[in-house]
Amino acid sequence: MKVLSIETTSEVCSVALLEDDKICSEHRFQTSDAARRLISSIDILLKENNVKPSELELLVVSYGPGQWTGVRLGMGAAKGIAAGTEAKIFCVGAMDSIFFGIREFKMPAFCIINAYREEVYLSSFNGRFAYKRNYPIKRIKFEELDRLCGEKNVLLTGSGIFSIPDKIKKCKSVNVVERYSSPSAGINGLLAIEKIRRGVPSAPLKPFYGR
């Protein structure tokens, strides 16, 4: 199965081509260039791998949470490609994708995304990935995040780690994981493929505008 995955919800955007459960190649670019580079990056990606749009069987896109422009661009691109091909769309959450990327740590984790005004969007992971559901998201203040991080040993990841006070990141019970702080198209694609393999349906194609 040839899969095109699109991730435009965070500060670093990416597109990836997968075949079955293998990432063939992935291109990254900044959100500020997304409107200009998204379609051209997809075109280059497909040509590099000698894949025609008509050969795509699945399109993976993230519903967020993320920036208004980025979320709309990603979903719009997926819908446009789907309209001209027989490819189906599978939607995943940005935070679910990050948890999928750190699942091998098998530790409790908080994923946070900047909500501004000293707030973050937070989703919690208990160390064992749940394929059959989308992880709930809530909006909390820095003070509550500080309290939650002090209650147990936890991994802290997500793009919000760069916006919170240092005292939270330096808490003895917190281990900050920068490597998986942003979702990637490749990981999104692998998550979608695994969910399909397990008979789990796509999340609704409904945007979550985080900011």
C-alpha cells in the first residue's frame, strides 16, 4: 500500500511517502513556508520515488491541535488529492502521533502544545499506547502543569516544552524529551497503518484549531 502522509500542524511541517510499514522518504520545512512549499514538496517527493498520484491508496493527515493556517492547509491538500484519485483519507491526532513515537519508553508522559497566555494544551499517556481511541486534550494553565509534573515521574514532550517556565522542566520528576517534540508525517503514517491493521477507524476529518 502506497501512503502519502501530510503533517502541517506544528512549527516544522513534513510530508512523507510510505509503502506498507516502511517510510520511503520524508521532507521537512518550516510552517512559515507551508503555503508556498507544501504542494511542491509533495510533487518532489512523489517524483523522487517514481510514484504517480493515481497510485496512492491512502492519504494521512493530522487534525491538530495546531495553527489555524497549518491545519487547514494539510486537510485541504489531502481533500484535493483524494478528489482526483481513489485514495482514502485517514486522520490522526498530532499528540497521538507523538505518543506513538515515544511508546517504546513505556513511561507515563505529558504532551503539551503552546496555547499562549501562559496556557498549554495537554494530553496524558500512561506508558502503554491505546490504538482504539484518540487521546483526550484539555487546556490548562502553567500553574496546573507545574502541579501535575510534581506528582509523579513523567516524560514531558511536545512543542509546548519550549514555551513553559524553566522551573517546570527542571523539576526532579520530569524528563524532557525534545527528540519527539513535534509530530512528523512519517510517524503519522506509521500510526495510521497500524490502526488500519488493527481495524481501528480514522478519527473524524474535523480540524482542532489550537491557536
